[in-house]
Amino acid sequence: MATYPEDLYYSKDHEWVRVDGETGTIGITDHAQQQLGDVVYVELPAAGTSYSAGDSFGSVESVKAVSELYLPVAGEILESNASLSDTPEIVNSDPHGAGWMVRIRIKDAGELSGLMRSIEYGAYVKEEGGE
Amino acid sequence: MIKKTPLNEAHKALGGRMVEFAGWELPVQYSGPIPEHMAVRESAGLFDVSHMGEVEIRGRQATDFVDYLTVNDVRSLDDNAAHYTMMLNENGGIVDDLLVYRISKYHLILVVNAGTTAKDFAWMKSHASGFECEVADNSPLYAQIAIQGPKAERILQNLTPTLLDRMPNFTHQVIEIDGVRCRVSRSGYTGEDGFEIYCDRSYAMQVWNLLLVEGSGDGIVPCGLAARNTLRLESKMALYGNDIDDTTSPLEAGLGWAVKLDKGDFIGRAALQAQKRDGLVRKLVGFEVLDRAPARDGYEIVAGGAVVGRVTSGSPAPFLKKNIGLAYLPTEHSAVGTSIGILVRGREVPAVVVKTPFYKRVRAFD
């Protein structure tokens, strides 16, 4: 069974946010990577692009499928995880850490309150029939 | 109502992720498409293909009927042999692709795609009236299990007294697996050596479990639909509904080798003769993407600044570790080495037309 770090915020689309001041690091959850299977390609945006909460900012692909990535909170892209272009498999091996996708400047920290915390997300996944 | 194969419970017990495919509940994967794909290339994989349809033709004119219905030469097919073939409509479009198993001149089994079984059966019935034969959809009676990979023969050999090493490709015979009578052919949909096993559905679980246990020392793994798709794509085997359908001809699809225009009349023959005379305007080609972004089914293809086609099957290829695909391209853009572009979410990524099959196994003998 997957564990979901307590310091992260989680979206219904199975992305997480780690908040450090104004900066948010975004990735997909352990549950999402398990559902997806072996990740073979990640497409991420260039720095400087701005998105609203819920916007698609890229995609992650397994052998079988393409899944859109949705930004949990609005912000401007500061950096994409360059190591994913050569080693996309770290999304599977370390989804909540080295497998992060983008760092953003969070536009409105108030939006974080609309996201789930660890226990709540764990229950949400269970409800979806995932665990 | 979703249909279940006799192995449904086994898939769930093995951790298979069940999805709906052509009206059937089937596993898309167990351990994952990559390890399953690699197991088939390097040792062995086991597939439940019980969803495939089996139509049996019996009677004095059974061979004549199937010969008229399909493009390959059924009259010169040996008893206990099988071949790949297609049924065409009058325009030369493909009604379905199938395997014909000849038991005798008076008894043949046509193995058709799951999603087209009802359409195919209706098509066969509608053309059978002039022939002295009976056409029966016996799909519900059969289970089909495929064991594929370089270790397939050795695993199956341990379970049957019949000697398999001299059994040529595309032959079949009735053998006993742990006392269960099965019709087994040396054939498959993966590009590897292997066998397709037909048995009464009530024995499917017994045969499946025996093969898994017997093969465990050789690394056999159960394989789902995802691996089946990538394996067949690497070997450029057509998928009905994607690469071929009612609007594509065997000649365009590169399946002309299965068409015997000189054998006598068959449905669609005149259309193919006209196509051959006039030349083809498009061809199904294989391409390799020169980018990390995989090409997917339906993506548009550009050449010379215009959209010239669509990807019919596209995927990362786990064994070749490349992004590959198939597409119909205008003949002028179809030569090996031609540069094309694939539109991936609005971005044009470079690709090149390559020789197919993408993957061909090295044969120890033949």
C-alpha cells in the first residue's frame, strides 16, 4: 500500500504540491504512477509559462497510455525537471521526490486550502477503488 | 452484458488489471507491459485469447466455400495445416483477417477477431447459400490459450507425449496436455515461436495452470492485451480495426502475399485486380519516430507541409526501445528512408519510413 507524505497537498487528479514559501513543487502521486505503469516519456512546459489551477501543463506517458498533467494551483513555471527527459522511470521509483515534474511560483496560496492532505487523499484513493 | 472467458477468475487471482475489450472482460496487464513483452522475447509468455471467434464449416463443399470466401488458396492447403487470410467485400475492403485451419477437405475452422465475430458470421451465412456446407459459430465452445516465446516449445513439450520439435510453423494437430485433448497449432501474434492451444472451455483453467506451473522455472509470465499489442506491432502484424478495416485493401496493407489472385474466383477479386492494374495510391508503412515522444493511434502525419495521413497503430516498442508506428501514406511518401513529421499535441516531431517488420526473430532452423 502506498504512503502519502504528510507535508504534501494532493489534488483529485492525483498530483501533489510541496510548498516552500512562494514556490510549489508539483509531481504525480504514488497511486498515479502505479496506475500508469512504467513511465517512458514526460512532456513538460518551458519556464515562464503561466497556468490557472486545473490547466493541463504537460503529459506523462506509459507504454499503453498518455495522461494529462493538471496544475493543482495557479502559477508560473520556474523550472521543469530536466532529468526526466533521459530517465523518466524515476517517476515510478520516486514519485514524491526525485520524480517531481515542475516548480512554480504559486499565484494564490489560498488555493491550497481546496486540496487534500495525506489522510484525506489516502481515503479518496481507496474510495476510487485504487487500493 | 460484458462477456467473460473461462479464465476470468485466474486473471483476477494473478493480479490482472481487467478492462473491457471488444465486449469481453480481459486483463490489459499483470506485472506491466514492458516485463511481459520482454518475457515473450526472451523466455515465454502466456495469453488468454479465448475471446477470439471460432466458426466451423463442415460439408461436401466446405473447402470450396472457404476458398470463395477468403483470399488465400484453401484448396492447396494441406490437412492439419493453417494459413493467414482475409475475407473481403466486393470493393476489396477487408471484412476481417483470420486464420483458416484445415482439418480435412470437409471440415475447416475459421478463427476470427472477437470484435467482428458476429459480423463475420452473418457475412459467411449470407454467402453460403450456393454451397453444400454448414456454417456454425462455435466460439462459445472453445477456449484459446497462446504460449509464445523461445521457451514455449520446451515448456509445452514437458506436458505432452507428442513430439513438438518437428512440428512446422502453421501446422496443427490434436495433442494431449495432461490428458486433455487440445488442438494445437504452431502459430501466434507476437513474432516469436509459439503455440496456440484450443480446448473445450471447461478444461481451460487446467491447461492454463499447468502451463504456468511447468513454465515457472523458465520464467513464463501471464501477459495482457497491452503486451500482445506491442509484440504484434514490433512484428508488423496488422490489428483489425486499426491498421485494416472495411475500407482498406490487402494490397494497400502490404498483405498481398496472402492473396492468391490466380486461384479462381473469390469475393473481392475483381476489385483487387483493378487495383493491381491501376496502381496503389497509398500504402501501409512502418515508421520510427526520431524523438522521445511516442506516436499514438490517430496522430496526424505531415509531409511537404500538408497532412498526408494518420497513425493507425503507434507505441513505444519495449524490446527495440524505439517509438514506432504504422500509417497509410500516399505512395509518393511511402519509400523507406522518406522523412515525415508526426503531430504530437501540436508539435511536429521528425520520423522516418523504415523497413518492416521492425523486429524479426533469428530462427534457429526452418
